[in-house]
Amino acid sequence: MTVDLVSVGLTCADVGARPIDEYPEAGKLSLVPHLEIHMGGLAGVTATVFSQLGGKAAFIGKVGTDGFGDYLLGAMRAAGVNVDGVQRVPGEGSSATIVLISGDGERTFLHHTGATTQLTEDDVDFGLVSQAKALHWGGPAVTPGLDGEPIGRVMRRAREAGVKTSMDTCYDGSGVWFPRLEHALPHLDIVMSSLEEAREYTGKRTPEDIASFYRSFGPEVAVIKLGGDGIYVQGADEEHRLPAHRVKVVDTTGAGDASCAGFLYGYLQGWDLLRCARLANAVGALTVQNMGGAEAIVSLEETLAFMEAG
Ligand SMILES: Nc1ncnc2c1ncn2[C@@H]1O[C@H](COP(=O)(O)OP(=O)(O)OP(=O)(O)O)[C@@H](O)[C@H]1O
Ligand SMILES: [Mg+2]
């Protein structure tokens, strides 16, 4: 099976409980009105949303042999994502997060890094990658076996095979930041990064300076995600800053991962950067109105209708 996009990196089961404004005493039980599982993880969500927009996507990553792994693979398959490149690690838990959401929307996380930490460059199937239009990495800090020099080699090889390359960044709780992605940058066509993370990775403040910094290492396009302030894109001869759609926010988890899929979908269709950014902005705005990151996008038609109306 040939695909347009191969997305490599994290997939993660997000178990969310809400609203939780008080924790039970140790050893006691509380009832919660909502307890849900959603597919998270920046590479898995990007592959899934790309597929829901009508593109052909594959995901490469590692999950455990546990129920979370069954769920993640099932969710991606149901969305039409090719998961042939996923390995299940015996005796290892899948990456998973318990998200405790307060009444006012603040989120507290308990994260298990799990099987994704065992993902290495040898797991990237170049039979699959070399026939694709693009290879996407999501992303630094959550794929320790790829970060640094290995992902640089992977991206260089993809480029040499004529494949477009992109990355979405992730918050680095360990504080390493730039060394995780510096070897990839010269071999990337598109960098996508959320503003707060991007400030840490680059040491720059404004979206313009951040994008210029990333692009100075080689990528032609930089997309800076601005949360409730929208999106900024910078290319060789143009830049665009779009305000966010005004919507009722339910859960922002995964909106960035989903919006990357929107941008990549447009880019691989040959759209201009402004239209790619508009689709990414629309996908993000639709995603924040629902729990989870991967389930809000139903079709390209509905997303374009929302985009044109907004
Ligand atoms: N409050 C909001 N209202 C409308 N649109 C939003 C809102 N928050 C996010 N978006 C849209 O979603 C896009 C991505 O969100 P954000 O900037 O939070 O990415 P992110 O930090 O990478 O998210 P995550 O890593 O949690 O998936 C934004 O660029 C914007 O288009
Ligand atoms: Mg993000």
C-alpha cells in the first residue's frame, strides 16, 4: 500500500477525568462525571487527522502488548491509517497519560513514557517512507531514541529519496531542547512548533524571529502555532499571521498535532502557504471544541466549510 504521509514518533493513550476540583483522601473513592479515553501523541494524531481529511497516512511507532496498545492501533485503523510499521514491545506498557481536568479546564498530567522510548532509527521502514510524499516526525523530547543525530540521518535519507520532510516539536520537560532537533533541521522542509515550546528551542521571543531562526538552518517553511491567538507561517518570500477562529473551547489537547495534519494536507496538495495555514487554523479550531485531538475532524468538506465561513 502506498501512502502520502508517513508520521513517525509518539502515539499515546490519554485517559481523562473531569471535572475534578478535589482529590479523594488516600485510600478513598470519588465518583467522576466524565471518564474518557482518547488517542493522543503528536505523531499518531497527525497521521489520524491527515487520514480523516482524506489523505493516505501511515504511522510508525511502538506500543506495548497491553490494552492501551490495542486501543491505539484500533483507533488508527478505524481512521484508515496504515499501522503496518508499528511494533508491539513485549512486556512493555504503551505510552499513556492520565489527565485530571478541573472544572475551569486546568489539566494535571501523569505520564508514562512507555514503549515509545524504544523507537530507534532502525524502526523507520524506508520501503514505506521512500514511496511516500512526506515524512513527518512528532517529535523531539518524546522519542529519545530518535532525538539528535539519529533523526538527522533519517531525515537526510528521506530527502535523498525525494521525500518532503517535516517536524512538530513537543515540550521538553528534561530541558535539553535544541540539541534534540539540531541535526534534523538541515534536512527538513517544514518546521512546526508551538510558541511556548519554540521559545525554549530557539531562544527567540516573537513568531517572526522564531521562524527566521528555524529557517536559517535550512527549512523553507516555519509554522508557529499561537494557541488562542491563531497561527503564523513564514516562507521564503512571504509571511502570514491568522487570528484564531472564535469558538467555545472544551479541550485544547492535541489541537496542535491536528493542525499540523491540516497544514501538511494542504502542502502536499500543492496549495499556497496561506491556504495551508488557513486549513491548519480551521482544523485547530474544530479540535479545541471537542475532547481529544484526533476525533473532531470528520471530512475535508466539513473542515473547508468551517474555514470559509470563519
Ligand atoms: N482557543 C482557541 N481558539 C481557537 N483556535 C485555537 C485555540 N487554541 C488553539 N487553536 C488552534 O489550534 C492551533 C494549534 O493549537 P496550539 O497552538 O495550542 O498548538 P500546540 O501547543 O502544539 O498544541 P498541542 O501540543 O496541545 O496539540 C492554533 O494554531 C489555532 O489554530
Ligand atoms: Mg504541540
